[in-house]
Amino acid sequence: MSHKTSKAIYDFHRGTTPLLVSVPHAGTNIPERMATKLTGEARVVPDTDWYVDRLYRFVEEIGGSMIVANYSRLVVDLNRPSTAESLYPGQNTTGLIPTSLFTGEPVYQEGKEPNPQQVKDRIQKYWDPYHTTIRLELDRLRKEHGRAMLWDAHSILSEVPWLFDGKLPDMNLGTNSGASCDPELAAAVEAVAAASDYSHILNGRFKGGFITRNYGDPANNIHAIQLELCQSAYMNEYKPRTFRVDLAEQVRPVIRGMLEVMIGWGK
């Protein structure tokens, strides 16, 4: 599923199992009329979840559905509520329409931030279609399989001082502090990470963003988990940012193992 040159809002593949993998932050497209208002650093979209779609290409092989956003999170962040309230009150974070990069530096040139109408237009054009597709697919999966399993796939630099102290564990699993999926399922997924050579944490700094929190509804057989993976696990995380096939081949089986637990849960 290659999407880097696509002008579609997102790419979507429908699978045959109860699993849906969402990749909201791997897109790099920015409309030219917006790009001219960004700072030079923002135009290179440094906060992208680089190559996550490539890392997860195996999802189709295991029968999962997959949705991949094509536009940058700087256009609109699909993992934030459209009402724009903070998911991490009191902590540095970026919003629905980010005005700061992960360094704390500005996204926009002075005085060129989007106005309320432009924000509304971005939500309608980019945010709404992505979330409509997630909702419809989860409903379809639950109807066909009796359950729906949502995996929200992310990656981030292992060290981002503006967002968190120190170095992140390799695998940061989030279940909204246990609210977005059955705790036994979370434990089974976590056990796959624990058996690997990668460090991990459940509900640490990253507990799951809007997608995990909004759609996870275990009482109604929709289970959602977010994985925030350190980019050092599969790529050169600093410029020049390059995908490392050798590293990816090591971490993919662990991710695949976690997703296979999701697929098999509740059979």
C-alpha cells in the first residue's frame, strides 16, 4: 500500500478478519496554499510517523483491514478530537490543528495561523472522511465477526524533550488506562512484547489518542489498542531519515504477533 504521492484523503483496504489497523500520521502531503504559510522547518513535516505504512504492509497478508492517511498531521491531526480539547491536560502536546512542532517551535509564520473557518473546512475535508470510514468499518467488522479489533499504529522519536523526559521504551502500548479494550486482551498483547527483545510499557506516557479512546468500547465488543513505536526500532530516526529493512525485519514479527492475538481474541 504505497500512498506517498496519492492525493486521496486516505487509502483503505478491506480485509477478512475482525482487525482494522489505522495509520493516521504517516502522510506527508500538504496543500500548497497551506505550505506557503508554514515555517521552513514545518514544511519538512518532521513530526511524521515515518514509514509506518511500509512497516505494516504485512497487515493485508494476515487478513486485516487498513486505513492510511495521506495528508500530514499538520493539516489536521486525525488522532485529536474535532472539538480540540487536550488529551493530556497539563502536559505539552500538539493539537487538532498543530501550531507547535514536537520541539515546541512554531508551525506557522507569524500571523499566518488558520482562522476558524479554515479550521472548520479542514475538519470537514480531511478529518470527517477518515473517521467516517473507521466507524463504518468497525460496525461492519462487529456485524460480520461479532467483534471488532482496532489497532492504531504510530511511531515517534525515542527522545523528544518537549513532550517527555528521557528515552521512551521501544513499544508504548496504550489502552486509555484500561478503558478501550478487555484487560485480558491487553495483557495477552503485552505478553508478546514482554517475550521479545524490545522494551515496552502499557499506558505510560502514551495511553492512546482520540482514535483509541473514542472507538474502544469493550462492553460492545470493540477493542482498541494504540502502539507508539520508537522510530529507532525500524529506521534511522535522525536526518537523513531512512527506512532500515534489517531493523524492520526484526520488529515486524513482534508487531505481527500482537496483531494475531487481536485477530484471534474472542473466537
